[in-house]
Amino acid sequence: SRFKTLDLLGRAANWLRKYPSCFELFTGEGPAGSGGELCFGFTKRMAELVDAEEAAVTASEPAMADRLARVLMLARGRRLPVSKLAALRGPLGLPDDYLLRILPAHTDLFRLANPYPHRRNAAELELLRWVPSRAVSAVEAAASASNSLPRFTCSLPSSWAKSHEKMEDFNSTPYISPYSEDGAVPGTDAEAEKRAVAVVHELLSLTLWKKISVMKLEHFRWEFGLPEDTARMLLRHSCLFYVSNRYKIHTAVLREGYEGSELRVKDPVVAAKDRLGELMQEGLHEFNQRRRAVNLEKKRRKGEVDVKKEEEELEDEAGALLDSAEKREERRRFYKVLFGDDNR
């Protein structure tokens, strides 16, 4: 009855059977007089991974509070609507109940306010005090570690000479901190873009996967002081950002956050979610193999498929797997050439 609310297609039992390594179906005790009822639960491996993910989320609560405070420090008035924050919940690695987890433990830092009581869903999350130790961007922290002036770094290979020249020209003016209140109202268009780039760079640095949907980013244009053509701004600064169109979703990716196609620094929550994804893929592969075997058996009984043809299909499948492996290797090499510093 609630399966359709999850935005999934088909029937619930059929969907669960696609992931045998994650879910198990069984007949349980139903209401009095109704007989057995079909139930489902986690497999042992899935239950262990879910517990591991919950442990990683619980251990990351202080880091969640830090990221949330920094995001509010980037916003106008140090506040954001809770309804809008839902769009950043996934990228920031916040659980569904992040307000119940974080706010009671940090009453001196956060407050829920409702400036428009007559409106629905008008609650806002407000930062109660400015924390100077948190008002340090990733660019400034890197500069402090190397004892140099804060400046953006081009993550493209040195062979991309024109891109490096553009970045040098962009760095010729002083860096504007995204946490600087003086930079909230820049005097020139160049300063406005400089601060907008710094805000997007810092926001992507705060996300666990170092990327965010461009559409979600544009929802916060007013709150973060971003330009109307945010997408074009990202494309103008290809040394810093890569705009992906995978799955027909435009996503802004922070180049320096990746080594090839892998994250340079993987948060424990990301690692836990990756293990869950690998288990789901394993279960889906197992389901597809079983379904294929059943279909071949049906065709064999009907005389539609002979043994030789079946063997050829198996060989074709093996060739397809090899081809996909070669394509993965090709993509890996492409990312290495695109992001590697030692490539020419």
C-alpha cells in the first residue's frame, strides 16, 4: 500500500526479489483468522551493512553539525528555510532526522524559527552565533598549510595551457572569502563572480561526494548570492569545476576532489553507502542470472533453443562482459588523462 510512495515501479514483492542479497521474503503470522502473510526483512549481510552505516552516521554527527553551521554562514542572514535545506541533505550527508539529531545537542548554535506563522512549511534554521574558527574556506586552509596566499588551483593537466592562463588571470585579483560579509555586496562584476566562484567551491568542498546538482544549486541563488547564469559561470571555470550530464542530470563536480574517477578523501558515510550499493548490484546480477537461466530452460523445453545456440549465447555474454570491462578501463584512462597532474 505504501510502495508507490517510494517512486518505484511494479509490485513490491517483485521489486524485492530483484535484490536477493539484500532482502528476504517469508511467510509470517498474519492477523487472527487471516492466515499467513507475506513479509520481508533484511538478509544477514544487509543487516550488518545497515548497522555499519548507522554507526558511521552516528559517529559523524559532530562533522554534520560543522558542515551545517558552515552552510548557514555562507547564506544571507545566516539562515535557510528547512524546506530548502532538504535539497542539500543528501549532498551534505545529513540523515532524514538530522534536525532531531543535531539541534538538541547544539542549542547554543542552531535555532528553529518561524518568521511567517501563517504560512505552511515556513520554518527556518538559524545560526545563533558566528564562529570565527569555522569561517575558513578550503582554499584558505590549503594556503595556510603551505604558508602562501589563498588562490584557486587549476586541476587540469599542464598541457591545457589556455585554461591555466585563464586561471592565472583569474587569480591576479585578491581572493574573496565566501565567509566575508564585506564580499556579500561586491563592487564590480569581476568581484561578484570571484565571490560566487568561491561560494560554489566552498559549498562543493563541504559535500561528501564533492558534487551537487546544478538545479539544486540554482535553487539557492538568492541565499548564496549566486548569479542568474550559474551554470554558465561553472563552465567558464573549467579548471575548478566539471559539469557532468550523466543520467541526463547536470551535476557540478569539484575537480580537485577527485583523483581520476575516485574521491581523494572518502568519508566513512560514503564508504558505508558504497558497500550497500555493491551489495545491491551483486543481488541484481544474481537475479538477472537466475531469470536468464529460467527463460533458457523454458525455451529449451519448447525446442526454441538448442544446446549449441545456448553455448553461443553464453560466449556472446562473456564477450559483452569483456567489452564492458574494456570500456571501464578506457574510461579510467580517460579520467587519468583528464585529471592527472603528471600527464602531458
